[in-house]
Amino acid sequence: MRCVIVLSGDLRDDAVVRTWLDQADHLICADGGARHLRRLDVSPDLLVGDLDSLSPVDRIWLHSRQVPVKQYPADKDQTDSELALRQALSLLKEPRDQHELIILAAFGSRPDHVLANQLLSAQLAAEGWRLILTDGVTTQYTLTIGQELVLHLPTYQEKPLAFSVNAIGCQVDGLTGNDNLLYPLNGISLSAGSSRGISNRITQSPVVLRLSSGVALITVTPDH
């Protein structure tokens, strides 16, 4: 099952975003993310948050679509993003590895929020969930032990893609990929904070990745 969560960050490619939205079994919106869905004319199944980023126009639109709203007080311990993610998790049953959580508008002008979203995704990945964070142009994938990540990615396009792997929270061991990367991943280890996995290149699709311990965040982004 695929659960899509729309945050209030940036969306940079509506065509790609619509593809994700069309695949959603559940669609949950976090507060100010409603502006994206109103612009795309797609109604969420639920809106979650303290509503401090919700414009009057968005409120009217949500009301006209009869979208349920789960409102929280402004003084709370979690961001609206985390509340929306936790709400999504409550809809998904075991086994966890059979589901995907797609976080749209995961990146933006608030680096603290972006980092919190990435770290929370890594934490959930360590618990066995699969997550994808994207703004429609840059995409990040989580990977942990017991999972196989298969990415069908273009190898030739106007702007080449950079392919990077970061260890999140702890060391990653046994990082292995198939032969479709310029710099092979042959059971290597990456320590948290290491830049060794940055700016690889895709030579052929698909790219297949596994690891034996730790949590990795894989970033695919245009190489400007």
C-alpha cells in the first residue's frame, strides 16, 4: 500500500508530483501543504496540523471539499509533518516492508524542518518502513537491513543525475549495488558524516542496493 503525505515545503515538478498522487491509496495533508493540493485540484483524505499555515483560501477550499480535519494545538511536541506521518502509519498494517510512505514537498527553505524530516524518515526506516522524500526533482530513498531497493532511473537526459548515499545515525556496513553505477558498491562501509558515497553516477537502469547493517539515505538529484 502506498500512503502519500503532502507537506508545506517546495514542489518543483507538477507532472512528477501528479504521478505520485495518482498512486496514493491514502492521501494525508500536513497543514500548509493544502496550498499544493488546491493548486493541483486534488482533495486529501485528511488534513492534520495546528492550522497556523493554512490560508483563508485553503480553509474555504477544504470546507467545500468536505475534507476531514484533525486539528492540534499550536503548543505541541511534534511538527505537523511528524503528526501527518504518524497518522499515515496508523493506517498501515504489518508487514511494514510491504508499504511505502511518500513524502511530497519534503524539502524547502527551513533547513531545520528538512533535517527533522530526514532524521524521522531514517528512524522509521530502522523500524522497517520504506520511505521516499521528494519535491518532484530531487528524491531521497531510505534503505535498511533486510530490504532491497530497486530504482528504475534515467541514464541519459539533459541534466545528468547525481547518485549519493549517506549513512544516517550510525555506520552502514555491507553496502552493495549491482554493476549499474560508475563507482561500484562492493560491500563497503560508510560512517555517519562520511562523504565517500557522494556524487556517484548511474550507468544503466535499474540500480539495485542492499546493506547488512545501518540505515542509508539515497539521494538522486540533477547534477547542476
